Amino acid sequence: MKKIKKRVNMQYLYYIILGVVSYFIGNFSGARIVSAFKHKDVTKSGSGNPGTLNVWRTFGFWPGVMTFLWDMLKGLIPCLVAYLTFNYIGCNSEIALYVAGFSVVLGHLFPVLYKFKGGKGIATSIGIFLVANWWVALIVFVVMIIGMIFIKYASIFTIGFVITMSVVEICLASPANWVNYIFISLILILVMYAHRHNIAKLLTGNENKTELLAMLKKIASKKKSSSTENQDNNAVEVESQNQVNTAVENKENDEIKNKDSENK
């Protein structure tokens, strides 16, 4: 009996350690790391949110992609490691997954390292749900991107992603793991709270549109113009080199003629 009690107490300790470690992992923001390299504070640009879209608008497409990947992996890796590790040591791996997930989102939204001013947790939530149910998460993610292209309100689909995945996971969760209901609900509540201003703007019709397709076209046109400019520069360089070569040849020919005339 004492051994069982001791084992249960150790499991609680493991979950607490997992939660603390995951929280501090959540503190490391992709947007702030990109800002450090760019020497510009993204929280003082655009919407002020240290997230993917604001980084994209402020610094460009690839910095935005890097921010998304960092924040997504920040949710995926701790959850995957927690799931595999707790499964290996004989603890409840599903609960471990959502303890890690909730803690990472909490750390992302309220990072102690940045005075509790964080992002909105969408990319991090995508990482969590990819571990929980990767194929459903991918389908919902693709629908989200398509919806953003045509309807242009990013917040509808980012919030919709988390709501959809939360409902799916609660429905699929085993009643024996009722604790998962709590942590999944807490993740949803945190994300909804982070988007409270977006929800208010949507209800009043003041939400900003995200012209995703236009942004992608702008990137493509920049690449095309850059390529054309490079081709023009190369053509100018070739022409300049040809002129130099011609001048050198003419000079050599003149020297040869002069020598011939002197010999005569």
C-alpha cells in the first residue's frame, strides 16, 4: 500500500516538473527572437502582437514563417517528448501530453521573461494538436488556410481551429482520462481570452482583414522584379566587359601597327 502511495506521489511530482519545464519553454517567443536579429521590437510595430502575422507584416514572409515554425515546434516537441517519456515510465501519457500543452500555451501567453506579455497561442496550439491527433489537425489546418484566403478574417479561422480541435479531442478522449477534459478546456479558454479583442472587433465589424493571397502575390512579384533586375545587371556587366575587351584589343592592334611602321 505504501509503495502504491509513493508511486502515485511520484507521478504527481513528474507532472508538476513537466508543467514547470513546459511553461518556461513556452516563454521563448519566435517573434521576439526574430526581432532580436532584426534589431527592431515587433511589439511596437503593427498590431503589437508577437505572433506570425505581425512578424510577416513587419519583417516579411520568411521571418513570419520562421516565427510560425518556432512557435509550432515549441508546442509540438514538449508534448511529443512528454507523451513518449511518460508512456515509457508507465504513467498516463495522454494526461502528460495535455499538461505539457496547457503549460506551454500558458508560458506563451503569459511569459514571466517578458513581463507576462506574450502572443495568442495559435501556432503553439497547432503543434499540440498535431501530437494529439495529427491527421485531423492537418485537415482543419488546411481548411483554416483556405478560409483565410477567401474570407480574409484570420481570427475567425485561427479561433475556429482551436475550437474545432478542442471539441474533437474532448469527444475522442476516454472517460477514464477525464482530467484531459479540464486541460483541453483550459487551452481553449486561454486562446479565447488571448483573442478577446479580435472577437469584439468581429462582432462590431471592425476586425482587420488579412489579405493572405495579396501578400503572397506581393512576395512573388518582388522575387520576379529582383530576378529581372539581376538579369539586367548581368547584361550591363557583360556589355561593360565586352567594351573593355574591345578597347584592349584595339590598343594591342594599334601597338602592333606602330611597331610595324617603325620597322619599315
